[in-house]
Amino acid sequence: MPNPFNTTQNSNTNTLNLNDIYQLLSTSKNPVEMFNNIAKNNPNMAPVLNLLNNGYSPQQVFNTLCQQRGINPQEFMKKLTK
């Protein structure tokens, strides 16, 4: 299944980072600040940061990125949390 956070052609590049991103996001008290720090080091995160800065909740960001890539968010989470 594709990685909803991957904005490049090579999906192997960011797949391992998704678990880390998910853990950071789920435990962060300030996800915007967290993504600002990530985005500084990874320009591929700019679309995520843009959505957060435009008022999207972390859940809305995840769902939006999934939908843009034709991924069912619930199915993706089932695979991620197994």
C-alpha cells in the first residue's frame, strides 16, 4: 500500500519514516511545531506543513493526503498498527 506522506516517486524512501511520523504526531502537544522542525530537514513534508498552517487538524491532514493518493485511511491505519 502506498505511503500517504510520500511525495516522491520512490516510496521506499519515506516508508520507514511513517511509523516515526505517526508516533510523533500522536504524542505531540504541538503538531505544527513538530512538522515545522521536520519540514526544515525534509522539504517533502512541506504539503503537510501547509495543510496544518491552514487550519487542518492532524487527522484531516492524514485523511487528505490519503484521499489525494487514492488510499483508504482506515485500511492504511489497520496495516500500520498491526
